[in-house]
Amino acid sequence: MTSLKNSPGMYALEQNDNKNHQGYLMNIQPQIPFHNRYAGFGTNVGSMKSGYYHNILSNNAANIESNLFNIGSVDLTKPKTQFNPSLNKIGEQTFFSKPAVFVPEPLVVQKKQRPSGPFC
């Protein structure tokens, strides 16, 4: 019985499987949405787990984190320079309109509105 391992068809099939498998491991699109938005009124904020590494929230996330934790503040060889964060403007995604807020008139407490009782 002959082996099919070295046949051109099996070789092409294995190369195609390897290419598809490598594309699956290297494809980052399932993790990053095409349009990023903040959650609107009445919606819980989801996880932006890949926002740190793929410049979704800011363009210099590592520098912002270092500045917030005050990393490099005691470096005697090079003084800390002025830091400017580069934040991205992300819109808001709303799913329903915000209900109108009804503000009541100011409460006015008038005197002698209750009957006097035996304990007054």
C-alpha cells in the first residue's frame, strides 16, 4: 500500500490547513470591534480588554499609566518632563432616548397647617 503523505494533494491540503491555522492565531479582528463607543444612558459599560494595546482609548496608554503611578519621578539622571496625554475621542452609543426629567415646584412649608393636638 502506498503512502499519501508525500502526494501533491496531501501536501497542498496540509499547507492550506497551516495557513488557515496561522491566520486564525494572528487575526485580531474578533477581539477588536470596528466601531468603538462608550455606553450610553442606562447601559452597563462593557469590557475594553484590548483597548490598552490597540490604541482605542488613547495613543500613549503606557505613558499615561506610568504618569498616574508616578514612575520615573525620582530619576536623578534625567528629570521628568512635562507629560501630555493623547486621548482619542470616542462617541457614545445610545439604544433609547433619555426620558424627560420632571422637576417639581419648590416645596413651600406653610405654618399652622396641622391641627393642634393634646400634646402641643
